[in-house]
Amino acid sequence: SAVISQKPSRDICQRGTSLTIQCQVDSQVTMMFWYRQQPGQSLTLIATANQGSEATYESGFVIDKFPISRPNLTFSTLTVSNMSPEDSSIYLCSVGAATGEAFFGQGTRLTVV
Amino acid sequence: AQSVTQLGSHVSVSEGALVLLRCNYSSSVPPYLFWYVQYPNQGLQLLLKYTTGATLVKGINGFEAEFKKSETSFHLTKPSAHMSDAAEYFCAVSDPGGSYIPTFGRGTSLIVHP
């Protein structure tokens, strides 16, 4: 299984600002994903981070709000832009295995005030 | 399209009692099925998975789940609950012939009383 390091682990941010979350994997992986987990809710896939090309966003998520970088096969960033209190959530980085399971980082707990 | 239904957003048991968390899925193809656990302030950890073969799968911490195709279910059980089992549990399904991206249920919060 992959070891995924995500930072920051938590942050409190002012509305209107942006936060970049980093995700580092200890091995090269093809599939890398970003999820949002709103308070008391399940996981919602934001996008698939593609190495060398633009991320693939799910319905309801756009690049201007959640720009994603994937410069290589071990690293990705998610930026939450122009934040509002509604963006307060846990953001999770995930990598996929060929057998279908997903491995997760510890998550970033974001509070927007 | 796939979907997962977890019956009961909260399940409360006494320490030492049987744990049963229910999961039903919908999939147009034989799925891969997973249970994840999320402890407070942590990410998700894989408990167990079913891909092919034996329909009763054993996972970590004494948990097991049985794939029942006829019932489209994958319920999670543990014979005797421990206080440390208190956490959020997520059932997930993925399409082995597709993108492998799992679809998650809404989660069940397991509460263990002393």
C-alpha cells in the first residue's frame, strides 16, 4: 500500500483567500484523486489529477475554484480559491490501486471564517 | 452507474455485543466492494475488500464481511465490539472494468457503549 503525506493537516483561513494543499506519495502512482468530505457527510470526488495534463473534474467542480497540479507521479496539489465558509470541509488526497481500492492521506481540515 | 446504500447513519452497541453494519450496492457489473474506517481526525483506512473468490472476507481488527450477490449486499460484522471500534465506517463499490474510482456510501457512525 502507498504511504500518502498530506499537508497542512488543518488550517483556518479568511474568506476570499486561497489555500494550497499538498499531497506526496512514497511511490509512483498513476491514479491520484482529490475528495471533499463536508461535515457529517460522505466523500465527494472533486477531480482526478492527471500527470502531464489538465485534471478531470466531476460535475459541480470547476478548475477556477479548485485548480490542481500534478507535476509528476508522486506529487499533486489542490488549491481552494476565493474561499467562503461553505468551503469548510475535509479535503482528502487519494491514490488508486489496480485492484480497485483507494488509499488516503490524513486529510486537511479547512475552516473558513 | 453504481451506488451504495448504508442503512442507518448511526449504530449503537454495547461493548462485547455483535456489530452489524449494513451495505447494499447497485452495479451493472460484478463489483469490487470495500469497507473503510475513519477514526476521528484521521483519513480513511481500508478494513477489507472483496474482489473475486471467497465471498466471506476477513479484514483487520476482527471485522469480516460477506458478499451476497443475490441480495446485492456486503454487510460488515464483528462478533464482539470494543470501545476502540467507535468510528465512521464507509462502504464503497468500484467497477473493475471501468475507472476503478470507488463510489462511497454516506457512512455509518458506530457508537460503542461501555
